[in-house]
Amino acid sequence: MDWGMKNRLSQVIKPETGRTVMLAVDHGYFLGPTKGLEDAEKTIEPLLPFADSLMLTRGLLRASVCACTSVPIVLRVSGGNSIVGEDLSNEGITTSIREAIRLNVAAVALSIYIGSKYEHQTLMGLSTLINEAQEYGIPVLAVTAVGKEMVRDARYLSMACRIAAELGAQVVKTYYCDDFEKVVKSCPVPVVIAGGKKIAELDALKLAHSAISRGASGVDMGRNIFQSRYPVEMIQAVRAIVHEGASVKKAAKFLPVPKKKR
Ligand code: 5RP
């Protein structure tokens, strides 16, 4: 691996722990004004000191993040669909590598949809992106998006992660599932998990803890942080789990004590 690639990867996955807390705020690329991100700048700014990297589109980056930031950027470069469109898997590359370089990003991210109608298109998109990004030492994060008809189990997610890694992705993002260690063990590159839909804070911490203890290299978490009533406390709690190996109980100390327990 060349120096530039290694340097960028170490901006995303922290060499001190081999882990990462990525803050995902890219949802608007197919959801539009997602709850919690309507005024994205206001939401993102207090979370930045606790994020190892920020995952978002170029539009949101330009509009909502100060160019003075030292937080590494993971640029979402796939899209072309919407939640109300014909098929969510109908994605292509939306942002060029020249643009990624111009924006000084640490990595680029693209979704693949294994088992969907547009599987081939998204896998060829990933391959094209990797070929281009490789030229400039830019790592690619492959996101294993799951179509409505697919089951998020270890068999399916192992296949999706492994295919992404075989095509050359440097990091893979997937979902947590039962037997998650099987997904990690059969994937030769670091695996990070998405948080998924907003759940109770304690359950989201349990999810992060289960993933880390079963071999995940970190989280690329969005809604369970920025849709929480306590986003700054949540990201700190997640950080403690990811980087310090904190238990759920210890991490939960970042959260305010529920009123009835006072
Ligand atoms: C969408 C994405 C999102 O970034 C991802 O789902 C992470 O966010 P959340 O934790 O809210 O699920 O990649 O394809």
C-alpha cells in the first residue's frame, strides 16, 4: 500500500486503537431533509470534536461544514435514487475523483446492492471507483446496502462484505447481525457497522458494544447519534465503547440520568 493510501486510511481508522467512530450524515442523498439534519450545520458542529471522520455528500459538506475543520471527510460519491423512486438500488457514481481530491477528502464511499435488480451496476460502480481512487491513494468505503427483499443475516452480509473486499474496497460498512463474528472473520478488510434506525440510547450502545466485541473496527453511525435527545453525550458514549473498550454500563454514564432515577 502506498504512503498516501496508508496516510488517508490512518486518518479514518485511528492507528492508536485500530478503530474508528465515523459520524454518518449522508442520509439526505436519498431521503432528503432527514429528521435531525434539517439544519445540518447546527447538528454537526457540536459533534465534530468527538468524530474520527464525517461521512457526507459534497453538497452538505460545502453548505454545512467549515473548511477550517481538521476532521477527515469520507465523501459519499454514490446516489441517483430516492426513497420514493422506482428502485433504491439504482445507484451510480455521482461525484468524480477530481472533486474528491479538490475537497481534500480522506476516503470516498459508495453503496452496493447485492441481490438487487441493479447488483451488477453497483458492483461495476464500485470497481470503477476503486480503479480511479487507487490512482490517487484514496481509500474506498463500500457500503453494503440491503434491499427490502434481502435478509440481513450473517450469510448474506458475509457475502456482500467479502465481494466488496474482493473488488478492492479498503473498508466495508455493513449492518450488525447474529453471528456477526462470521461476517468479520470472512472479510479481509476492516468492517464498520451502521447504526440503523433510531432505537433507545441504551440499545444503540448495546449494538455498538456487541459489534466491537465481535470484531468490528468501529461504527459509521448516524441516526442513533444525531436523532438522540443527547447527541453529544451519545457520541461520547459510543467513543468510549469503540476506543476504550468500555462496557455499556460505563459508556451509559455519559448520558443524563433518567428523571425517575434521580
Ligand atoms: C445510507 C448510509 C448511512 O450513512 C448509514 O445508514 C449510517 O447511518 P445510520 O447509522 O443512521 O444507519 O450509508 O446508505
